[in-house]
Amino acid sequence: MNVEHLEITQTNNTSSVFFADDSDDSRVQDEDGQQLRPPAKVDMSAVYKFLGARTSQAWIDAAMNNIPLIIQDHANCEKKAAGTAMNLIFRYEFAHDLQCKLAQLIREEMLHYEQVLGIMKERGQDWMHLGAGRYAKGMLKHKRTYEPAAMIDVLIIGAFIEARSCERFAALSHVIDDARLSKYYRYLLKSESRHFEDYLALAQSLSDTCINERVDFFKAIESELISTPDDELRFHSGVPI
């Protein structure tokens, strides 16, 4: 896949897959009452093309039966994403474009974290410790150890995490029986789909050669992690055992 030509809005593509808010009240609120309007439509075809596998029905079924766990792990993921981006800002302080993109990403991830905390408060859900699953570690163990290759790999891995998040928000939004949560997941689709493209663009900007081969390498690894049995249910886990 040529990462320089990924498009999220493909209005002329008849095979595009759109997710729209079809309810009369398309607004959701954070815990402070701020109004957040989900995008009218988000074309998911680029996300689906980028990923090597779709989420299994078994994972969707397990997630539906464990919504509090999924919400908790979602909060963890938003916090970790912001923390990872902050670490990168300090480590690569002379890369101007990278700094600007990461600063924007940190703001968005922390806003999402705050919003998920608000949803937990609404639901009367207490915070609980939830250990990390195998997903991110399963990709990071293949990261190269020299620069700038290590940074390129981290950004590519970040792209897959964001794309998978987007795909799972879409999958859950149409089956979950909580209208508030369903609307919120649809609201997140636009930013998550943009984040994966941002990570890819940053990775390519740091490389003197095309990164497609490396993207394909991690695509196979990510697909295996999602498609094989997993004994822990997490937002990015594999097929539940």
C-alpha cells in the first residue's frame, strides 16, 4: 500500500463504507455538558484497506458482554497514547513537524481520556486496575533498535493502533445498546481515522526510502494478533478463548 495516497474521504468510490449518525439527536455531551457533534459521515474504506483483518464476531460478542471492561481499557488506551506522544516530543525535540503533530495528538487524546472518564462517572463505574494485553507489546518487540528506524517503526505501530481503534469503534457503535456510548464511538471515528494517517505521514517524513515494506511487515503482525486466540479481553485483543 502506498501510504502517501491514503484517503479517508472518497466520495466518488462506490465501494466506500460510511458510518453516519442516523438518530434525530446527534449530539453527545462530556461530563461538563459540552456539546460534541459526531461527523455526519466517515468513510471507513481506507481504514479497512489499511488493516489486514477485520474484528471477529467473537470479539464483538465478548465486548458486548463486558462493556465496563472495554470502557476501562479504552480510558487506559487514551492515556497511554497521550503519554507515548509526550515521550516522543521530549525525545525528538528538533523535529518541528513531528512536534506540532504530536502536540495536537496529545491534546486530542487527553480530551478523549477526560470524556471517557465522564462516561464512567455517568455509569457509576469505578476505576479499576487493568493490565495491558499482548497487542502493543506484540508489535513493539519487532521494533528496530537504531535511529531513525526505531522511531519510524514506533510511528507505524502507532498508525496500526489508531486504525484498529477506529475499526473497533465502528464495529461497536452499531451493535451496542447504549445510545450515549454508541454516539460517542461514532464521534471518535473522524479523529481516530485521521490519527493513523498522521502517524504514517510522520513515519514517511523521517525515512529516505519508501516505508511500504515496513508497513506491510507490521500489517502481518497486527493481523495475526487480532485474528488468533487471546486469553485476555482488551480493546485491542485477539479472538477470545
